[in-house]
Amino acid sequence: AIDQFKAHYRSADALLIDDIQFFAKKERSQEEFFYTFNSLLEGQRQIILTCDRFPKEVENLDERLQSRLGWGLTIAIEPPELETRVAILIKKAQQNLITLPDDVAFFIAKRIKSNVRDLEGALQRVMAFSRFTNQPLSIDMAQDALKDLLALHQKLVTLESIQKTVAEYFKIRVSDLLAKKRTRSVARPRQIAMALAKELTSHSLPEIGEAFGGRDHTTVLHACRKVVELKETDSRIAEDYRNLLRTLSS
């Protein structure tokens, strides 16, 4: 089986692997991938990998593998633009033998901006609501089907209001969030504010970074991923984030 694996993947013209963070703690898989990576690299083959964080941030990932992954071009994948979201919705509906009106597709796409999974989930909810209530697909029907999901998105939240709310919550100044200070008492609130900005506004990562003292979009991406990680491991951070989210959404 191992020989077949080697023959199959090491002879490929290109290798695409999603979510390589799941290699963590799997030493045998990491070792085999390491040698497969080297073999493909020597053969000048293309390798495309995705991860929910930067390779060096993945715990229990072999240092040699982290080093190899750092050789290539690392880019952030941002949520799809409006037109792409609309196209995804229409195509997904077609796969379910449903004709989704353009105005309904735009209504959903303008309000669900986080990721494709959430977008498709919203569409499934709308289609199910249409079937169960025997109503044709329309904006009014979609709004009714998604009313609880859209409640959070309907409030206009600005970057300035997020910065002010976060600063007051953590008892620091807004200027601290914009400064270059890296002390934890300031850095952590700044990361939380950036994550809230990504979740509650339609601003792009570069725009958020610019609003937080002219920071790079990769800094914003790192902050968002760090907050996601901390919410799962630190109950205090999770509570702080929920409190701020509730305040900004009320």
C-alpha cells in the first residue's frame, strides 16, 4: 500500500492538499509527505497547499516540514467578492434543480460575506423554507427565512465604533490600538478588535489593517486566526469576545 501511495503521488504533475494543519501529531503522515514533497520539488512539479494558519504556527508539525512549507509563496485567501458569491449561489441552486432569481441571489450575497460554507448554508435554509411553506423564491421570503441569521448583519457597525468599544472594554485608549505597542495588554485587545471588524463589517483585510495604524493585511489575518484559536482554548477570551459582540450588535 505504501509503495502504491509513493508511486501514485510522487509521479503526479501537481499536488493539491487542503487543510495541512491536520498533519499535526501524525508523525508517519508527516514523514511520508516530507519525502513526497522533496520528490515533487526535485522534479519541478507544482505543489499547492492550504492551511488555516501560517505553517510555523501549526503545533506538532515537524520543523523540517515547516521549513519546506516556508520556501513557497504564502498568500492569504480572502472571502469571495459579491459577484463571485452571487455566481456560487446561482450555481449551487442549479445543482439542486432550483432557479434562483438574481435579486434573491444578490440579497443573500450582500448579507452573507464570511465564507462559502455560510453562504451555501443560507441558501439551503432559503430553499428549505420555500419548500416547507410552499412559497416562491423572493426577497421577502428569503428575508423571513434568514431573519435570525441576518439579525447580526443588519446593524451598521463601523471600524471606529469597534475601536471605541474595545478600548473602553479593556480600559485602554483608542490610540493604543493604533500604535505599534506589542505588550499583551494592548496587542490582545487589538487582535480582538480586528477580528470583530472582519466579522461585523464589510471592510477588506487591507482596509482593516489601514484603520489600525497602517498595518499589513497579513497582520489582520494573523490576528483573526489567533482570536479563533484563543476562543477555543481560553474561556476568558471567549467571554470577552461574546460580550463585545453582544454590545456591538445590540
